Amino acid sequence: MNKTSLISITDYSKDELLELIKLADYFEHNPEPELLKNKVIASLFFEPSTRTRLSFETAIQRLGGRIIGFTDASTSSVQKGESLRDTITNVSLYADLIVMRHPLEGAARFANEVSHVPIINAGDGANQHPTQCMLDIFSIMKTQGTLENLKIALVGDLKYGRTTHSLVQAMSNFNATFYLVSPEELKLPPALIQHIKNAGLKYYETSVLEEAIPKVDVLYMTRVQRERFADPLEYEKVKNSYVLKNYMLADSKENLKVVHPLPRVNEISIDVDSNPKAYYFQQALNGVYMREALLAHVLGIK
């Protein structure tokens, strides 16, 4: 495995996560438009994306790099039946680094095995989304002033939500207490519950959002992901499980921030947007700075 690749959030230690947060903060305040001069980054999105793809492309361009790739696998030779192995092997001959999103769990790790250059996993199925996790913890640090000893509510699709899976693993480094809010059908997978237990951390499972809100420092909302359900009826049953409305934040802690990996469907009412505790749009901007940090780090430039 290429040591410089980012496949899982567990590829980075606690100290390395903190160093990347410092680097993201540096880029926020110190643009370096020549840093990736003469570097070519391949952006391969086999699955739809808005913020992840565009924030990576923004980060690459702000650092002076060039982009090749595709935003729709149907426009590539995958449509002709080309294997993932051959696509990655060939593209890695053209680029200095590959950013890849793919609908299959484990695709990023497989790509890393055949690539000649580092891979950054921009999401593989319901498995991991490590770059989102890194911008999440950067956002938490900016709003709370620390990552240590925080109480975090993860709300919604905890079964298929790759962002929540990565965040549990990352925040387990910082003595977090987890409030896991979901319907029975979308509970956090047993392997991740075991991860929390192995870290000796506290966690509480509930299906009632209102129980968690007054207790936490960070409210991490997620959408129920229609694309992860094989049975449309199962999706219809749980799609509106939680809708956060502004009045529900009345008794929340003063330091509470509401975050969301986006896109939002209807799980956060628009009346929350004007609340000072809403942080999800700034969180999306933080993704540019963190992805600048990751590009520089993975390429060994910073």
C-alpha cells in the first residue's frame, strides 16, 4: 500500500489528524497559488458529487494544479466494460495523484493496490468518507476550540452513512461521548459499536432526537440516503425519521453547533439556517482548506 494514500480515516494517527488541522488552518489564512504548479491531479467520480468534487477542484486550482478526469463514469471507458483495475492503472500513468469516489465498498483500497500514484478516497459506498471526516473535525475544532471530551450526537442514517462511520473512528481518538440517534433499521453497525467499546468510550442509543439535543456540543445531522436502499419501501418507511426545526434548539447548550455533511434533503428545516448555531455552510467551505492540506500532505509538499 502507498503510505501516502488516504483510504481510511484510521490511516492517520491522532497526532497526524491534529497536524492536518493545523495545515488546513494555515491554508485558510495563507493562500499558496504556486504550490501544485506542474502537478496533475486526476478526479475520478464514478458516483455523483457536488461539494466533495467541487471543493477538491477548487483546492487544486487555488494551489495552481491541473485537473483531469470525469464526473460521470458513463462518459468514460467504464461504459465500454473497462475494469476498475485497468482504469486506475492507466490514469495513474497520467497524474501525480488520484482522487476517487466509487459506489462499491473497498474500491478505494483496491485502486490503491494497482495505482502507480497515491489515492485519496473521496467516498467508497457505505464504507468510508475520510476527507469529509477530516473537514468535519476541522470544523468541530474551529467551533469548540478543542476536540477533547466532547459530546456528539450522530443523527439519521447511521447504518449506511459513511460520514458517520469515519467520524466515530476519528473522534474515538479524543475521548468523545456519542449519542447515536436513529430508527431501529438504521442503527450504527455492530463493528463500529465495538470500536467505541474498545476505546473505552461512553455511548447512548436512542430513537428520540429531542432527548439528545440538550446534552451535546455537536449535533451531526445526516440525510437518509435513498441510493443505499435496495428496497424502495424500506426507504419510504424511514426517510422522514428526523427533521430538525429551529424551536428544537431552544434548550440546547450555548456552544452547540449544528453540522451536516450535506446535501440536505428535509432533515434540517430552512428556519434553522438563520440560527447562529447552524454551521453547515461554513463547514462546506472548510472542506476547501482541509482538501488543500490533504493534497499538499499526500504529495509530500507540506
